[in-house]
Amino acid sequence: MTSRRLLTLSIAAILAIVIGLWLATRQAGSGGGEPEALYPKLKEQLDSLTAVRIYKAGDALAVQLQKQNDDWTVSERSNYPADESKLSKLVLAIAEAKPYEQKTSKPEQYPSLGVEDTSKADASGIRIELVGPAEPVNLIVGRSGPGTDSHYVRRAGEAQSWLIDEHIDTSSTPEAWLRKNIIDVSADRIHSATVTHEGAKPYTAIKTSRADANFKVEKLPKGKKLKYDSVANTFATALSAFTLSDVRPASEFESIEPTDTATFKTFDGLVVSLKGWTRDDKHYVALEPTFDSALAERFKIPTAPEEKSKGEGEGGAKKDDAQASGEGSDAKTEDKKDEAESAKKPSVEEEAKQAAERVAGWVYEIPQYKYESLFKPLDQLVE
């Protein structure tokens, strides 16, 4: 055997050993094959979940998500509703996580993965505790692994750490777990906005009909005109996809006069009154939705009467050729679908009632740009 041939075989043997060792480290379960879930019985026990607690360095409780009746709330925010979709993703990720690569079991190496005990003052990971399931869950979650769907973790109390095949949400502030949506009013619905900014005289930006391209500003100051025709159109989207950054109980603002006020009205009768505060460089609003039946009636879109089918009134001897041949059935099907969708939507009166119940007793922190779109000073619109 030539020396070159011997060298080639040696290299091949070494590679085989290396690959074998690498594969062995990826077998989390005994006996090889598909690794067992990190918490094998958890998925079957999720209905018993009553709380999720997230701890940071020093074992400080950062967030508690608690089930009250059938709703999940954030304890640190006076039990404001939690983002249940976000919570569901977190819990399912833990329940479905499989350890597919064995990592260090040496405490001195834990910090490199972020899986050191959270009792340490400088711990970089978090600890997630699930309360309720019979299978205890107490998981230290460290750094993200390679790719987008992996994380380094260690079950609290165990020496062995793992790379798992799931991304775990490590959000550890209460506001990150709040239900963000407040209200959503589409731009085509907005009829007018009346704004009072920091004690100045109120002004109204308005569309007199749905067909208007731009909002006009009523009773402009003498000698002033709009900077350009569409300058007030930002009011159309001021209540669109309206979300919070944080939330406070309204009782904290009871004795504080609002800095700004605004009232938005829609063509279909929804009225949203707002109070605004600026405190410590943060911006807060309180909402009061109501329904104005007179406004809705004023701009009510008349319903077109159904067309009589051809042949009606002529003895019924003939039917429309399209009907007779089945043509037009697709359009009728679409009409029925539209009617079904409309039937699912609450009336505007019900929409206002539901929104009022949702926001009652709360003041919302919102981004500065959103605040300024609600309470825009008149001098930003005119020249």
C-alpha cells in the first residue's frame, strides 16, 4: 500500500470518528432517534396552567402573567389584559422544545451560554416558571442559538445545559406582555376632528362628505391659510391601528388637568373623545367612545332596492336569459358572502359599547408621534 493511499484512508477514518462524535452529541435522548421533549408531559397539561412567572438577575420577579377566570392579565400593570397570542407562543415553544445538542455541565462555563443561575446578581438569562401543570417547569433561558429557532437553556437545579430547537420569547418587562390594541378606526370613516392644544382655542378639521379628498379647517384665523390642501389629512389615520406602549390606572390622573383634548367623529356615528397628558417626557391618553345616532342617520348610505328580475310583471312567462342559463350565480354567491361577513361585524353602536368597556378605567402611554397626530397644534397646519 502506497503512503498516499495510507494517508487517504487515515484521513477518512479520522473524519468518520469526528462525524460520529458530533452526531453523538446531538442525540439528546438515550438510544438515539428523535430526542424526547424537554418537558414530555407538559403539552397534555397546558389546560391546568394558572400563571407564568419570569425572573431576572437576583431572582427578581420581572413579570407575572396570571389567569383570572378565562382571561390572562399582567399583575404588574394592575391586571391589565395580557397579549394571549404572545403568551400562547411562549408556552407552546416550551412544551414542544426538544434538546438536540448537549452543551456544558460546568458552572464556570454557564455564563458563555447565559444559563447561569438567576439567583446571581449578574445573571444574563431569565428563568421561566409555569405554575399549574403537574410536571414542574422551571427553565433558565440563555442566549439565542444559531439560526432563528434555537436557544441555550438549562432546567433549574440540573447541571446539564442544552441547545433546543425552539425560539423562546425572553421579554422580561411587563409592558412587553400587554395586549397592545386599543381601537382601530379606518381612515375612510373619519368625518371630523376637533382639537384643543394646550389651552389654545379649539379648531375643527372636517370632511363634509365621504367623497371629499381633503379635510378642511373651519374658521381659520384671519389672514391665515392652510399650508397645502392635504395638510390636515393626517387626522384620517390618527385612530387607525391605535396601540399602547404602556398603561396606567386612570385613578393616577384624576387630579391632573389634561394638557390637550380632541373629539373624533365618524360618518357612521362613532365618537371618540380623548384627553391627553404630557408628563416626564411621556405621552398619555384616555379615551371615551360613544355612539351618536343622529350623526349616523345624517350620513346614512341609502340601501339600493333589489332589482326586479326580468319578466316579472309580464305574467312571469319569461325569466332573464342569464338566470335561466345559470349565469350570474357567482355574483350572487359573492353578495351572500359579503352579507354574511357584514352580519358578523358588530353594529357601530355595539362597537362603541365594546370599546368603552375595554378602555374604561385606563390611561394609555403612546409614542410621541402618535400623540402629536391626535393633538396637532393649529400653527402646524397654517401659514
